[in-house]
Amino acid sequence: MSDKHHRQIYQPNREYAKDARIKNMCEYQDLTRWAEEDYEGFWDSYAKEKIDWIEPYHTVLDESNTPFVRWFEGGKLNVAEQCVDRHLDVRKNKAAIIFEGDRGDKQMVTYLELYYNVNKMANLLKNEFGVKKGDRVVIYMPMLLESAYAMLACARIGAIHSIVFGGFSAEALRDRIEDAEAKVVITADGAYRKNKPYMLKPVVDKALEGKTPVEKVCVVERNGEDITWVPGRDYSYNELIKQQSPVCAAEPMDAEDPLFLLYTSGSTGQPKGVQHNQAGYILWAQMTMEWVFDVKENDTYWCTADIGWITGHTYIVYGPLAMGATTIMFEGVPTYPDAGRPWKMVEEYKINQFYTAPTAIRVLHKMGENEPAKYDLSSLKVLGTVGEPIDPPAWKWYYEEIGNSKCAIVDTYWQTETGGHMISPLPGATPIKPGCATLPLPGIMGEVLNPETGEKVEAYEGGYMCVTRPWPSMIRGVWGDPERFQKSYFGDVVKDGKPVYFTGDGAIYDDDGYITITGRTDDVINVSGHRMGTAEVEAAILKHDDVAEVAVVGKPHELKGEGIFAYVVLKTALDDAIYSDNIDMMKAINGVIKKEIGNIAVCDQMLFVPGLPKTRSGKIMRRILRAIAKGELITQDTSTLEDPSIVTTIEAMV
Ligand code: WT7
């Protein structure tokens, strides 16, 4: 079957759909209609059913101070209880988390063990480090069981965690520590990657040089490599944990108390601390786990993300545990020891739902085309992707070779700010099309709008991906900067006189009303499913003494989705600089990027140009630079530029 534009349509597997939570499109439509007709009633019903409230709420949704909305006001709960304690009656001996180390070492904790471990860590934070409700704790960790304990321990005592991805540099870590005014950092000596130890603690040491708000550092000893211990500041988790009581009362939290911060890139040089609160976040994390991955009691679910990103928060730790699932945490990389590693794990653990990023699918395809055939992948039921649009060839390989043309592919579209999935197929219901996120989930008022008029666009017209009503797991603020919150998300699109949430992404409808995400409309690029602000990379590059000006754009990349392309204007001509050639200069600049941000932001290509195309008012014309990087023809009128000849000069250099 195909649609009017000849896109192939794949119907859900009928056998599978029989037992799915949402079994067909009628059920999907019913839920969607319910939410449209009685928005608060819809959410009220799920909030009552899904959450173990300590005290009931009195108001479902308070929009009086929009866009600062409040969900489930008056209610009290504890997210750690929601994820752990409440399962003890029915599944205390079920595997909660399975850990697979880089070198194939395995650990497993049941819900009961998880309960004890979280409580011990909560006591450690409370009693040894004096962490109190509302305090910020930075977690700079590899993928370890202790990382999940740390998150849930914070949730248990009401501390706000801020996880910083382990690939970020000392500078980036310091910025995030300072912005959140964290008083404790939880880290590890290091971990293993490709059978070799790598280190995190030295990065923390560097980040904490000079004056910082951090009083204590808790170090999980994972790889046993030598590290420096600062007396009075650094403590071994492995030592302290032995003395902690396995019982710790959970703090009753208000529905709208903050749960965590997660820094993400925007269109300015400064990353923003996206704030998520308690009840709404955990509710949607659990509901989407159930609807989109459709995990059953005896299933084993694996999401390959890192806990440093929102996917790791919602779909490795909070969502799976809230619903009582078995979730896998993997320390290693998918291509070690070879590109069959994930498929070997699918066979070994009989994994039922597998969730990864398009960039990983492309790499696994390219490096291990014949690997899937070597393993028994018949346990798989649902395959997920997230992070960037998935190209149809990668989609097809995933569908045919990994899913044996029997599994649903859920192309889940969402963001750090949305807390959970927004637009996604439902595995038992939605007919799917390659590269298409399909339809908004029930309860999510996702619409593609014309940015000028605020009206819904026609099929194939293209517009801005917006959400027109607040949803429970939406971002509640940018830490310390309410104005930036308002400006970043509610400034661009106005519908019926009301500013609506704009995602920053462009999208189009097809004739079936399916939504295809076309990519960012702002100066944010998507490298291997990670969000990078061009302004952030530019700010780092400008720290190099020889750089006068720079403009960074995204350029399509075979494996990464987008690569980073920088146009650099040097203060002195290259021949006069101390660097022997472009390569040398590029290495030096990338060195600065590594120091300022981390490896994830290094440029794939750098072009040393005599100047940048600017308007007469001095605005850099990125659209032109993007087109040049892609090798496209410049269709735009360049005569209004300050120096039109620069365009031809640069074009000739590429
Ligand atoms: C941006 C959000 C959501 C967790 C991982 C990234 C892009 C995400 C899809 C998808 C097309 C997607 C968007 C979005 N994106 N999922 N299924 N199809 N694009 O989280 O770092 O907050 O990035 O990733 O551009 O805005 P993030």
C-alpha cells in the first residue's frame, strides 16, 4: 500500500495488535476525541489512575499565569515511590534494571534491591552531605546502576538533579554547576569504553578549580584507576554507602516542585537549564512508555541512550521504572567489540522493545550489514527511533533486517522540553510510513501552523511544529531565567490571539494528516541526534586567539545526520600564523572546542575565508553559508550584501 505521494504504508502486525494497549485507529481516535472534548477530564482520569498520590490534587490545570502553567495543584507525591516503592507489593523480585558493562560484565537489581540501594544513596546524600529538599545536585556519571540510584535518591529526598553528559568538558561542566548553584557533584572515577578505562573525575577536578558552589563530591569507584582525592571535599561512594541505612522516608513533594534540570542548547551561546517538575513529568513518562512501547509485565526493554540526555531520563530510568518494567543500562558503545553487539544483546536478554537513534542505525548498518543475521532477534516486538528525522533507507533496514518486517517502528518525535513523546505511531494501531513521525499522541495538541497567521497549514504547505495547549510534562521554566523561557518558546507563533508553544522545528502534513518533521528552523543543529547551538560552537571558536570572526552551520552528514561546518576568518593570514597549514589550524581550533564544550562539538569541516557575507547592518547571512556548505545554488539576491563579491569568493573555495 502507498499514499497519494507514493510513500509506502506499512500496516500494524495484526497478531501483535490483538494484545496491544491501543489496538486500532478507532481506539486512537476515541482517546484523541476524548482529550479534545474534555481536556481536563482526560488528564484527570489518567492522573488518578496512574499516580500513587500521597495527597490528592484539587485542580487539574491552572492556566491563569500562562505560559507558567500548573498541573495537579494541591497534590503531593514522591517520584521515587512512584518508580520503586509502589512496585514492591506486586513485583519486588522482578528485575528492575539490568546492567551490561562495556566488557560484557553483567549486574541485575530487582525492585527490592533497587529500593534498598536508592534509600542508601538518599541517606548518604542527606546525612553525609547535608543535601536538603530543593538543593541542586549535579550528576556527572557514565552509564552505571549508581547513576540511576543517584537520580532516584535525589527524587526521594526532594533534591533537584542536573545531569551533565559525561562527554562534556570541564568548562561546560563548570558552567552548568555554576548556573544551577549545585552544592554536590556525584561522579565516578571513570568507566570503560572499548575495553579501555576512561576518566571522569579529573574533569570534575578541573571544573572545580577556584571558587565554586560545590561543597562535596561523591565518587563511585568503577574502574579503579588512580585519581586525586581532595580531603574534606571528595568521598568514596563505595566506602560511605556501606554505613547507610536501607530505609529512608520519601519526602512528600508538591506536584509542581522541580524534579530535575537538564541543560540543552538554544539559539544563544548559553545553554538553558530546562526545568521539569514532579507529577506531570512522571505521569507522561509512564503513559508514553505504556502506549508507545507497549511494554508488558514479562518484557525486557532496552533504550540505548545515555542518561545525560532527556531520552535517558525519561526512557531508561523514570518511564520504565514508573510502569514497573525491566530496563537495560548499557555502559558500552554499539560497535564494540563489533557492530553486532546490540543484536547479540537482543538475543541474550530476549529484548522485546529496542529504542535507539537514526545515527546508530546508520552506523550499525554500514559497519555490520551482515551482523543481524547471526543472531536470534525474534523476541523483538517494537523498534523505536528518536533524535532526528530518520532517512527512509535506514528506516527500511531497521524494519526489514532488525524487525524481520514484523515489528512496528515507532518514530518518536519530542524534545528535552517536552519531557516525553509528542508525535509517534502507536505500535498496534498506526499504519506507518518510513521517515514519518505520524500523528500526535492522544492528549497532545500538536499542530503545524503558519508562523505568520497562526493558522493550521494545508497538506504539503510546510509550517512550524507547535503545541497549542499545555501538556503535563512540558518544560516549566528555564532555570533562573523566566524571561528566556517565555521568549524562547512562546514568542514566535500566535494562534487565535494566544502565543502557543513552538518547538523550533519545521514540519509538513501529508494528505493523511501525518506529520513529517523537516528539521530545525533556528540556529540549532542536530549532530548524531544531539542538539548543538551554532552560537555555542561559535563562542568556543572565538576563544582561539587567532580567530577574528566565525559562522557555524550544519551540513548533511552520511552517518551523523548533520555535521558541523565552520567558516573562520583569521586575524592574520594563515601563512603568517604559526600553523603550517589549514589542517594544523583546524586541529588547534577543534582543540579549543574540546576544551570549551567537549568532543561532541568538534567541527567536521572548517573553511578559512577572507570574510563573511553580511547585510549592511552587519547580520551574518547564514542561509547563504548553509547553501554553500551543502553545495546548493545561491538563489537569493546577494546585491544587498555589504560585500556581494564575498559570496563568489567563498563559493570558489569550497
Ligand atoms: C530535537 C530535540 C527527544 C530526545 C532526543 C533529542 C529533533 C527529535 C525527532 C524525530 C525528527 C526529531 C528535533 C527536536 N528530533 N526526535 N523523531 N524526528 N526530529 O532531544 O536534544 O532536545 O533535541 O531533536 O529537531 O527539536 P533534544
